[in-house]
Amino acid sequence: MFQVLLALWIVPLIHTVLAQRVCPRPPAIPLATVDKNKQEYNLGEEILYSCNSGYVPHTGSRRYICPLSGKWPIITLRCIPKKCPYPGPLINGNIVGADFRYQGVLSFSCEPGYSLHGTNTSQCLADGQWSGKLPECQPVICPPPPISEFGALSYHRLKPGNISVFQDEIKFECLLPLALIGNETARCLASQNWSEIPECRKVKCPYPAEIENGFINFAVHRTYQYKDRVTYGCNPTYVLNGPAESTCEKTGDWSTKPSCKAPCKIPVNRATVLYNQQRAKVQDHLKGGIQHAETIWFFCKNKDQYCSYTVPAQCIDGNLTAPACFKERGWFSSLVKTDVADMTPCEN
């Protein structure tokens, strides 16, 4: 009986104690707010923390329940800023800044020769996206070069289009007989100016120089101007060495001056040789010799094997020497001895 009465007394007491116990206002968490902002919370009541705009949970729980002790458990929630993705790359430009977190700011700039089109800064917003659109770096435009439209100097663009931008090139020309002095091309610079512009000048060349054993075709006594041409020729049996045509250049000089090379006499009286891949007798077919740069082949005798082989000799401006192995036969030996040219060729 006593135990029943004790229980009936304790239960109301516990109820009374618990009814008086509540949780106080929960602790404030940096960068977060609680869904229920009250002075007191009943036992078993749940609260929910939320990170502020622009921030996300990093560690800890967001939900907490008021316990029987009336003391909130240790709040472990931590909020950190959201991160925005890398906005680049910015072609022909640079992105300055390394803070990609909420409220971080990046700035944009362009390399020399390019101008920024669009915003020059961008901020990481609460939704994790950058403000504005990524700008563009577009090449600067150069105005037409400062030349007269109807002057002697003209130009054309090396790329299709009606405008010239950074690094584009134009090519200049002069009306003949004027010569272009300076660089033939100009480049659009980062400063929006052109590199050095050439000029057109009148150029004269002196009377072309004569050449020994040769002549100038249609050369008349007059003033020779830029791009004028003359042609050279050689007297009979002489060979022209160098280009036949010479041009008056912008330096005031002629481009080339050829020379006439002399023919060669064959330095033997009697011999059978190879000339133009044919056998020929010097005394009959080559009395006039051969021309400069031509080659004849002399027959020489291999005494050990009793056979013949050929050695070349080339005419160089009037000079030709027979090879040391060649032995010229006299008139009598030619009657009684076999010509070396008729002997069996040596094996290679």
C-alpha cells in the first residue's frame, strides 16, 4: 500500500519538474539562421539551421532537438562561401584574381594589340555564377595607311576584308618607272599605327657596261630607269657565262654582268676521242676545238691488262689540258701500231 502511494506522489512531481524545463534560445552560428526564432523551446522541439544566401554547409548537422536536459547539444554546423566555376579562358587576354568564392571579384585585361569588349570585372554571386558575361579581347583596328588615293604608291591587303586589324599586313607597289624604297610590306601594330611606310623614288642606272668578246643587244644611248632591261650576247665561238638579261635595280645598279668564255684548242695534233658520246678524230673533226664548259674524253692505255680506258678533259675559258696518261702517236706509229681507241675497253 505504501509503495502505491509513493508512486502516485512521484509521478506528478516528475511531471511538474519536466513541465518547468525548456531549452533557451539556440546559439547563433556564423553565416547561418535558425528557422524558429523564440526565447524558449519545449522539450522535443526541433530546430533547423540554414546557411545564409551565398553560403553552403561544410560540416556538422543542420537539425537539432531540445533534449530532456533543457540544454542544446553542441552545434557543429559550419557554413562556407559558395564557389563559382573558372570563367575562362579569355583568349588573347588575362584573368586577374584567385578568389572564386562568393563575393570574390575578378578583373579582365587584354594583351597588347587587343581591346576589351564587355565588363572589366565580374563578381561571384550567391547562386554560384559570375555576374555578367565573359568579355572578349578583339584585335585593334588600324586605319588606312596615310597615302594619297591617286598617288604613285598603292597597296593591297594580304587577307580578304575591308579592314585591317592587329598583325594584318599590307603590300605596297609603285607605279613604274618609280622604285619602291623601304619595306615592301607594313604590319598593323598594337598602337593602331602601321609600321614604316615605304616611298616611291625615281631611279636611274648608268649605261650598261660592255663585256669582252661580247655585245649588248639593242642598247641605245639614253637614260635607263628602274626595271629597264638589256640583253647580252657573245661573239662566235664564245659562250655566255651568266644570265643573258640584266635589269636596272632600285639601287641604281644593274642586276648582273655576264662574261664571254673563250673556246679551247685541242692540245694534240692526232687522236681519237669521245665527243658528245661519239668517236671523233681531232685532226679531222675538231680542228676548231671545243667551246667553254664542253668535255672530251681521251683514250688511255692500261699496259698491264692491254686494254683502254677514258679520262675526261674539260674546256675552261680557253684552257684544256690532255690527261697525263694520254700518249700521242706519231704518223709512223699510227701505221704500225693499234690505236689505243681501238683496244678492248678495260673492265670496271
